Amino acid sequence: MDRWRDKVAVVTGAAGGIGSAVVEQLLKAKLKVAAVDNSSTRLEELTKKFENKTEDLHSYATDITKDEEVIKLYQDITKTLGPVNVLINCAGIARHDTLINGKTENWKSVFDTNVFGLCIMTREAVKIMRENTIDGHIVHISSIAGRTVLDIPDTNVYSASKFAVRALSESYRQELNRFGLKIKVTCICPGKVNTLIAKNNAFDESYDEMPGLEPKDIADSIIYTLSTPPHVQVHEICVKPIGEKWT
């Protein structure tokens, strides 16, 4: 991790379970962290949690689905901290609904955050990396639901959005190669993780009873990928708890 020391890492969904764990690990590795979340209240709580490291932690309340907010976000980060070297796309949501009777706004909100928000954040990060000749690293958080369609009621388009994240990760790799850029892209596919999104979107008792990972387990996977030599790209990691029933 020495190559990233004092470099700038941007983390979306930073106030959530996985995001917060990632922020903690990056701070331990001596990176300057831009914590991005759509909730200013939760960002305040995050800042209090790491109050002894506030010189390296800067929070930004941002709606990543809006181009103008993301562009301003990166302008502010670059001015205050410097150009982005690492982007961790942790932001993700789920909505209880069906496909045959569901509301369009619910489906759209999932894709806006899980897919288009990720694309906007990545596009603007790559622009800055290119302008500053930075061989950066971008990490996307997908899901086991992006590898297999889980038989869980009311997940509607969630699995489709996470399949999209995996497909985008490969598309980014190919496009970056085509432009001769040495920016790494890694996709992390966690199984069940004990987070607020899992708690809020537990769909039946069997889901509640399943074993789960802790957010730090996913953060550790991300730190591993960031620790690889410049010539090594870990393209995808699937992390499951022991005893998980999903394939």
C-alpha cells in the first residue's frame, strides 16, 4: 500500500456499512480520503467516528446520480486534496417491489444509483487520472446477486443492476486498454454482508438466518487488490461467508 500513501481516495456510499469500513482501512493506510454520501447527517456521524483522523478525512454530501454535483465534487476534491488516485464505488441501494406490478420510480432509483451513478463517478475520475498521468485504481462493488439471480422475493431489478456492474467492469477494462491507460479496474462480489442495506431489505426469515460477512471482510478484499504490484490486475473477487447457500 506504500504507493498510495498520501494519495487521494474517493469512496462513495462512505457512510454505509461497507463504505465506512473501507474509509477506516484507507485511513489506516495513510491515504487522504474523500468520503462521499448522499446523507449529510450520516457523514457527520462518520466524521465523529474518525475524529482523531479528521486531517485526512474530508466528507462531501453529493447525489452521485447528478452530473453537475459529481463534476463539482471532483473540482472541490482536487482543489482541497489533490487529484483522485483511487475510486471505490460502494454506493448501492435496493427497493422492495416486484417486476410484474412494480413502480417505475423504484426500478429507476436502483439503476440510477447502482449503475448510472457508478458510471458518472468513474467517468469523471478517469478524466482526472488521464489529465494528471495517474495510473489509478477503480473498484466497483457488485454482489453475489450480480453472478446469479437469487430466488428472493421482491428484489426486482436489483440483481440486474449488479450484473450490469460486473459487465461494466469488463467494459471499462477493455476501454482503458484500448486507450493505452494503466488504470486498474476491480469488481468485488460480496455474498450476504451484515449491513444496514441487508437489514432494511431482508426479504424473508431464511435470509435473516443465513450467515453473513462483516463489512471489514469486504474492505480487506479491497485493500488486497490495492496492494498488488502495478503490473497485476485483480479483475474480480467473489467473497462469501462459510455456509452461504447461494452458488
